[in-house]
Amino acid sequence: MVELSSAEHLRTKVQPYYRRLDSRLVYTILGGRTRHMGWYEHGQSPWAFSAAMRRMEAVVARKLALPPGAKVLDAGCGVGDAARTVARLTGAEVVGIDYIESDIAIARRRTTRTPGQIGATRFLVGDFHDLPFDDDSFEGLYAMESFCHSAHPEKALSEFFRVLRPGGRLLINDYSFIESAVEPLVFALGRAVSEVLGTPSIFPRGDLEEYLTNAGFTVESVTDATPNVLPMLRAGAMLGRIPYVLARSMGCYNAVINAAVVVETYRHRDAVRYEIHVATKPAPDAARAAGQD
């Protein structure tokens, strides 16, 4: 198999996935085109998707732990809801970058309609494997369920490391799987599903920490947020079950791939984890000290 460049992967895998009819319907109706999981505490309604997504964005803002005026990069910003929340809660200047031009256009329109947010966020079309920023440009950087789309994770992390200032913080919210338990899920979905979704960088649990360390980061914490996102996954599985069953019975399973993924993932939820990784770029003195140990 010929290895695709990051730009080719985004153009031939990721963009077509988000342009699919079922993807547009699911993400527009349920999330207002925001594409990440929500955060739930005990007793909160699983159907209040927008409120849950804002809570997840607030978790990211809190874990960034940056002062007002800090410069933050949202790598894979989509329509910019997370960037606006982080800017509002932290007072940071957030730059969002995404390869999908239509999402960036929406992000810009929504920002101009958000009181008090003009100037706190700005959005650029681009690829986070090849960032158009100088070295040491940001105090913080986060990727909310976008790193899974990376065809070259080492290159992406190298760019993240380059543009972060020493002491800067990196957050990655994304999925992982438990190798010993994932085979039934893979069998149910078919191995071609990751090709359709364009998600080559969903790793076995623990592997992302190794990638981060090899890129030069110090892993500060890994939060297993699976219990906090399961209510949304369960609600999605309930909504997707009938379309999924009907499509399978008519032999057009691929037309409802999103319903298939959420139904089977919830069914085999013991094999999947949703994790928040927090890492830092060591200051030069810390890096030298680590090399002497």
C-alpha cells in the first residue's frame, strides 16, 4: 500500500468523510456541526448534547491552566466552538486551524456574531502537520478528537513541539482501545471502517504516551474520561440503532457508517477508552537535566 502524505490523507479520506450525507446530518442536527464528545456528571441529561460539549470544552480550558492573554492553538478547530469557549473562559488568544475550508468559513461567521469574542479568536485554513507559525509561538495547544485523523502522528507531534514555547502545555482529547478486548468491535464494524473515517491514529491504550515522550514532551497526566462521555455514546446508540438495523437488512450498511460506529462502539464499550492527555514541553534547563540523569 502506498503511504499517503498528510495533505493527501486529508483530501482523500478526511474531507470525503465529513462531506458524506450521513456525517453532515449527524453532526449538524446533534451538535451544530461541532464534532467532539460531551462531558457528563452524574444526573445530567444525556440528551443535552450542546451543554455537554461546552462542559468538555471547559474541561480543556481548565486543564490548559493558562493566564489571560496566553496564545493558544486549536489544532483541528472545526467550526470553532471549542476555541470560543477556551477564549471566553481563559482570556486566551486562540488561533484555530483546520483543513476543511467550509468549517473555517462557519467559524469566522459565528465568531463575528459572538459578543465579546471578536479578537479573542481567529481561524486559518491549514494542516497541523505543517503549521504556518514560528517556533515557540504558543503557550498552549490542544487537539480535540482531531489527532486521530493524523496519517503521520510523529510529524504532527514534532510540529506541536516546535510551535510551543518551553513550558507550554499540550492537550489531546481522543480515543484509544484495549488490544485484548477490541477484536469483537473490529469484527462487527469491519476493518474498512477506519479507512472510511480517516482515523489511522487511534492507538492501543498507552501508545500515545510513548509517542509524546519520543517527541520530547513530558507527559503530565492521562485522564480516563470514558465514564464522562458514555451518556452521549449511549444516547447516540439509541438514536442510531434503527437506521443501522434497517441499513444492514437492505444491504446498504455503508450509507449509515456513523450509526454503525456509535451502535457497535457502545455495544463493545469495554474495548474503547476516551482519554485526555496533558503534556508539557520541557524548559531548556529541565531538558538538559533529564539528559544528564
